[in-house]
Amino acid sequence: QVQLVESGGGLVQPGGSLRLSCAAPEVIFSQYIMGWYRQAPGKQREMVARITSDGRIDYGGSVKGRFTISRDNVKNTMNLQMNRLQPEDTAVYYCNAEYYSSVFWGQGTQVTVSS
């Protein structure tokens, strides 16, 4: 069973920042598109950001200019720097690895933006 291990969630005030990390096995990290998705209560899961093995990046519309995805190919870790967080960013954030029909998910980490 492939494990994607997330870390970095928590509670932050509006306007604050958080950094999420996801560690994956090297065989996954080197080939798969890595991404972050989120799901708020009562809403569908949505794509936040994705990054390919060669560094191409795609962002969901609501986070452009505030969030930055990156990958460390030595540590096999993907990061999501989240700045200017707003209450509507509150959700469970999931790490995702995708390669054609092969898809893996992390267990999720809660991000809560509240004063």
C-alpha cells in the first residue's frame, strides 16, 4: 500500500500563512503528478494545485497568487505554501499522486482559518 504522509495543517488567523508537506515513496514521486486537493464541509473535493515530475504547475482559480506548490526531488517531498489565508480556505487538504489510472491519496490534514 502506497503511503502519502501529509503534515503542516492547523489553525491560523485570516491573513496568516501555513505550509503543508507531503512525503511519498521515491518510485511514486519520480513519475506521478503530485497535487493538493481540499474538501470543505458540504462541498465537493476540489483541486488546489498540481505539479508534474518535470515541474509544470497548475493552480485552482481561487488560490492563484496566494498559494505556491513546489517539490523537492531529493527529499521526495511536495510542499504547499499558503499565504493570505481566508476563512473560505478552511478544509481538509489531501495529498494526491496520479499517473494515468493509478491514483493515491493521503489521509488528509485539517486547515482551519478563523479569528
